[in-house]
Amino acid sequence: MTTLLPRLHLFEFHDQAWCPAPLREALTDCVNAAWSFTGFWRNAVPHIEDLLDRTGERTILDLCSGSGGPVPRIVHAVAQQMPELRAELSDRFPKPGSLDALGPELRARVRYREQPVDALAVPAELAGLRTVFGAFHHFRPAQAVAMLRSASGSARALAVFEFQRRAMLRSLVPPMGLVGLSPLLAHWTAPRRWWRPVLTAIPVIPAMWAWDSFATIMRTYTPAELVELAEQARAPGYRWEVREARSDGPERITCLAGFPDPRGGVELIEY
């Protein structure tokens, strides 16, 4: 799938160190609401199950987790076949309180690491299948390659997921319309905050969310660009697969999967 739009590394409010904590929380809550109500997280489940089977891992280490993202839902779905599955969420700006709404069963399986974790310098002692949901576009090409090399160099499996594409029309068709409603949906999916209805009504949060959504589309890597990044992160005995769903509908997902494999190499797989 090709695009005529050049990649522009525009800034996003919520990944700026100067962004006030309440606004960063509000925007990451919008991201979480988007994952929840579009249902795109379900398209990641087969890839997660495949990598867990290939590697024998039973722990997911989620990077750039923000307000929790889709990992708790994925764990709930996958744990029916893998009851020993556990997950640890992490972020440069951790939000452990975002898991307070989880039920007792999921709280036993999913924890949020309170110490900040830089996705470009993951501590060696943190094991598990590394995942990145909707955040890979935040990294410039050199940083993205560094993240991939960190995984391939340590023989850790990595799965990067994006549901948007760098095409304005194709990224805004249903069910992406729900993404625009994320500031409202967050009132039901995120912890209650006194400032949320105020900053939504003004409307500070919707305006910042609109910009961040546009910037996200313009920063998103195409499958061909993901192949180029993976080529730079090649390592003996480690394989990269760019798995691209052809669908423009609810089945869409782009997965960059890396895992130890004697075949090595980089392959683009459209399905």
C-alpha cells in the first residue's frame, strides 16, 4: 500500500516533557478510549498469540503504555488459552493509577511498573515479549532503528502495532470516526478527574487531541518504511516480518514483528 504523503515528524502535545501532567493524562486517556471503542486491539491478538507460541514467553512487557492501552484487554482474551500469561506495563511517564478500574482477576495478571522506562533503553532484567501499541511513530528513524536493534541484539521478541495509516481519508473512515469522539468517551473509560469536563467543554482537550491525531497520521511509517527500518536492525538468527492487513475496515492493523529465528531476514507480508 503506497501513499503520496511524505512523512513529517510533527510534534504531539502528549509526548512533550513540558506538557502539563493533567493534559498529558487527558490525551493518553483519549488514546486508550480510541483503542477500546474502535476494537482494533482485537486484530493484534493473533500476532501476540503467534509470537508467544514461537518464543515460549508467557510475559508481555508493554512499552509506551500511557494510560494502559489495549494490553489488559488482550491479556484477558489470550489468557483463556494461556492461563499463565502475565503483563507488565511501562512508560517514560508511568501512570499506575490507570489500572485501578481493572477487576481482581486482571489485577492479578497485569501490573504497571512505577519506575520510568525508556523504550530506547529497556533494562536487561525486564523479560518478556515487548509490545508497542500506537506509539512507534513517536520515534524518529534513528530512534526507531535503535529500538529494533535493542530487541534483535538481546534476542527479545518485539511486536509493534499501528492501526492508522499515513493517508488522511483512509485513516478517517469508520470506525475511525470514533477516534474523534475519544475526548467524550474518556469520561467513561478513564478515572474521574474534576478538570476533565471543564477542559473538554472549553475545549482544550478536543483541540489538542485533534492536532495530535493529525500529527500521528503524518508521522506514521508505511510498510515499506518499516521494512527499511528493519533492514537496518538485521541480526543473525533474528527475523523481521512487516505484517500488513489489506483491509480498510475494522480488520486493519499493521504489525512489525521481530523474533529469534534461524532464517533471519526481513519480509513484507500482506494478507
